Amino acid sequence: MKCAHFDQQQCLSCRHIKQPMSAQVDAKSQVLSQLLSGFDVEQWHQPVFGPDSGFRNKAKMVALGAAHQPILGIVTPTGEPVSLCDCNLYPDDMQQLLHRLELFVRQAGIPPYNVDKAKGELKFILLTRSQIKGEYLLRFVLKSHKSIERIERELPKLLSEYPQIKVVSVNIQPVHMAILEGEEELFLTEETRLSEQFNDVPLFIRPKSFFQTHPEIAAKLYQTAREWVAELKPNTLWDLFCGVGGFGLHCASKDIGLTGIEISAEAITCAKLSAEAMGLTQVNFTALDSTDFAQGCDAKDKPDVIIVNPPRRGIGESLCQSLSAFAPKAILYSSCNPHSLAKDLAHIQGYRIQKVQLFDMFPHTDHFEVLVLLIKSS
């Protein structure tokens, strides 16, 4: 993929952009193989990857420059602001909207936040795109409430030009720290969630709920999880760190009881909406810490299969011990960090690794997703 920003050393996020996708995936496969070299893996499935551009559904743009000439992008390694509205990771329609949002900020007269001077109002613009309908969730992260009126003044014109924007909100982040968002979220539209669909599962995105950034690969990841779990014929499932419910809802059915645990109340709200839309009744989604939940459960209540999809830090030794003690029929582990995955696998006792598959959710970077199926040793 060609990128002028990379060629000019303005943005170095896609560090492997000069390599073909096949070469990138081969390199990641070697890293994964090395990290899991101490384990007996029964089946290595072929890596899954997709296009090298136009795949990303979420933009996190830093607001830079001045109110009369705003820039949405990043600060270069040399300290200069550069617009990334034309980043090739985003679909064409998303790039067009990002350019329009730069104009919106100028027309509204919202001063970008200056980190060095601790002055200004607009810190970030966060834009999420639904692949199924090409609709958008737009968030303005502000230092205070001062510029909300300016946003509301210009918003009708923007929405008339871009009716695909279904959800607009303002997040208040008053702290002078490298924190993306604050606690307070104010909606400027009647709609408060964005509809998405992976495979045949309806999913919903709210402002603070985690969502996969590569829809095509995410759909394949969830479908693979569904197929692997179906082979086990479980009656009950736990989906820990469930997010908006992608894994659990793909693997559940009207005959399979599903318990989903996620610390984000926003994500749990989305998961419940999806379960209702699917007509699933044996479902219980609850906003709790996954480790605390597992430690508070009685072993007699253990499910047949436990799914875990933790953040980059992994599930940790304590939860590994709890899972080993529960000893379900199988554990399905989806990891976005193979280093923490390898550490966790070393702490899970009594299981053999039946299947491993790499999903390249993050092209041009060193990051990737891994799906691992562990089966209880007989």
C-alpha cells in the first residue's frame, strides 16, 4: 500500500507497510510459532488476513492547529501537526467525512486543545463506521461544556449533508492527561447506538463500548469460534471479557445457556440488545469484573465451555488458576497479545492445545489476534 505520510516520515504507525500482506502474515506466524514453541499444539490452522487498505472502521483523530485552521490527525515525530483525514486505512466515504469534519470544526470555531499551553477545547474527534449500512457514530471529546453550543449550531447542516451520521455525542474530558475520554457523555441525537452485523448476529455500538476495528476479519474470527464451539456440543457457556457479546452470541443458541461478563456497562447494554434481537432467552449479561466473577462462583456451577477475550494484559495468573479449578470441557481463548497469551497458557493446568489460528486484525503493524482452543486432558 502506498502512503505519502509514511514516505515523508510523518506517520510511522504502519511500520510494515512496504511489505506485501503475505510477507507480513508470514512474519507474524513466525513470532507466534516461537512464542508457543514450548507447547504441544495439535493443529495449526492457516492464518486469516484481508485487504491492505480501506478496512478500518474507527478513527481516533487528535484535534490540532487553531480554530481558524484545525487539523485532525497526529503530531509528527518532528513535532509538526499533520492531517490524517486521507489515511488509506479508512474507506473512501470515511475519508471524505473526516475532511468535512475539519471544515465543521473551523465553521463552528472550536479551538483545538493545545497540550503544551493547556488551552483550548476540542481534544479528539472519534468516528466509528458501521460496515453493514455505512452509518456513523461521531464523538467530540471536549475539555468542558463551553463549545457544545457551537457544535449544536453547526450540527443540523452537517447531518443534512451526511444523513449516514446516526449518533452524535460529546464526551467531557477535563483532565490534562493523556486520557482519551472522560466519564460524562452527552448525546446530541435521539439515537444513542449504532447498528452493526457480523455474519448473522446483530451487534450494537455505543460510545464507550469496545468494538473490533477490522470488520471483515472480526466476522471470520467470530465464525471460526462458532464452528469450533459447535463441535463441542455444549449446554452452557461463559463469555468472559465479552464486550458487546460478539463471541458468546455467535456461539449461543436457544438451547445453550450463555453468561456474559464485561466490566463496561455500555458494552453490556449493547450485548443485551443483541440477545433480545436474536430471541435468545437463556442469556445473562452482567457488568462485572471477569476475574472477580470467576472467583466468586462455585465449581458446581461451571459451564461446559469458557470463552475469554481479554485486553492486551491477558487474563492473569489468578484467573488462569480459577479456570483450571473449574475444569470445563474446553476453553476458547482469543488474544490480541501473543506475549500475554503465552504467559497465561503456561498457568492454565490440565489442558491440551487442540487448535491455534492467527487472524491479522491489524495489518502493517506487529499486532495480531490469535484464537486458541484448549481441551480438558482426559
